[in-house]
Amino acid sequence: MKRSSTAKLNRKVTTLRLQEMKVANEKISALTAYDFLTARMLDQAGIDMILVGDSASMVFAGNDTTIPMKMDEMLYHVRVVTRAVKRALVVADMPFMSYRKSPDEALGNAARLMQDGMAEAVKMEGGRSLAPIVERVVDAGIPVMGHVGLQPQSIHNYGTYKTRGTDELEAESIIDDARAFESAGAFAVVIEKVPMSLARRITDMLKIPTIGIGAGMGCDGQILVTPDMLGMNTQFHPRFVRKYASLSDEMVKAFSHYHQDVKELKFPNDAESYE
Ligand code: KIV
């Protein structure tokens, strides 16, 4: 490999670098992490952005929604992930109701994620109504990534995880939300589960990068929930998740092999024991 491309691969990813990638039409790769070993592997693989998502509430803690996640729980996940990551930009999700009540509270909680968790940016779901809060947090030196389209923290408002923005009225509202994030100083916007034509429109309109999940090829980058793309969750098969592995099958196979070996006195053997 040429020295210049190795240097590019090792270059620390910053919000500025993501902006350069948009301009250069270089796609941004992003995945979620909640634990040290996964975060280290994502970083080794060259993933550009690692989101400590509140999806941890579902895929790590087994809840039905992202709503139960608390600030202290998020902080724990952020700390273990940032301990592992050297190159990728690490973004921490702001949990439900940790940034909505007042700009002061949003700033205090975002500061904890940066200072105690060592995150390099935070993510907030919302849009126009959140603009004063985003401005306040950005003004304090904390990079904010917006999240529009399907907003999982609002699941009880929607009543369903169906695609958002399929009618023109809601599509316009999602566009306004994305624009509001940009005007308030956000460095990027996640667009979740909207028609690909809408995500492309937003991507073309904004100067900041868009990161799609279930939003098609037109976005500047892509994100998936890591346990989903690894095939660890056999209960969840939305069409936007491509399975890059079948870890659930592999892991169950390994666990039952071990179980059998213990029962049949095949583990441990002499080489695995001490004199
Ligand atoms: O919490 C999360 O993992 C997310 C991604 C789905 C973007 O917000």
C-alpha cells in the first residue's frame, strides 16, 4: 500500500474530515458500538464513525424501545467505547429526555458525555423545535449530529416503526427538520427510514453530511446497528439491514459444542490444565 493511502487510513476522523468527505464525494461508514471489544474491532476495520447509540437499550439491554435508557447507562457505554477507539469519530446518543427539558440541562448532559465519557460529539433526535438547544450546545463547543425521519424516541407518538415521509406533507416537515439542524450548527444529520428519493433531496440540499439508515444510496454515509448487521438478532429482519454475518448461528453452535464437551468430560483436556 502506498504511504499516502496508509496515512489517510490512519488519519483521525474529525467532524471536519467528515465535511471534507462529503465535498470529495467519499462515502462515510458508520456503525454502532456499546462495548470495548466491538469498538476496537470497528476501529481496526477502518469504520469512520462509531455511534454509541441508545439502540443499546434494545439490542444490549433487551428493552422494547430506546426510551428506558438513562444518562448514567449511556455514560457507561460511552466510556468503554472511547477507551477502545483511536481513529474513528465517536458520537454519543443523548438519551430520551436528557436534552429536551431546557437548553441548560441539554448542555449539562452533553458536557458529561464529552468530559466523563470522552465522546467527541453528541446526537439528538428532533428538528425545528430543537434548534435553540442545538445552537446552545454547539456554541459551547460540542459538535451535534441531528437525527430526522423515523425518530425511535418518539415511537409512542407514531405507534409504529413504519417508513416516515411517504406523503408530501411529512416529507416537507422532515426536510425542514434537517435544514433546522444545519442552520443551528449541526455537523451532520442521520436520516432514518424514509424513501430514498427524500433522503437524496435532503442530501443535495444540505452542506453538512447526511448519514442514512434505511434511507437508500443517496446519503453521504451509511449507518447500521452492529448486532443487526452481524446477524446476532434473529428476531429483527427489516429490509434495510444487510446481514454481513450469521453470528447468532455461529455463537449458539459454539455454546452448545462447549456444553456438550463439559457434559462428556471432553473439556478441559490435559493441555488446557495445569500440573
Ligand atoms: O441508536 C442508534 O443506534 C441510532 C442509529 C439507528 C442511527 O440512532
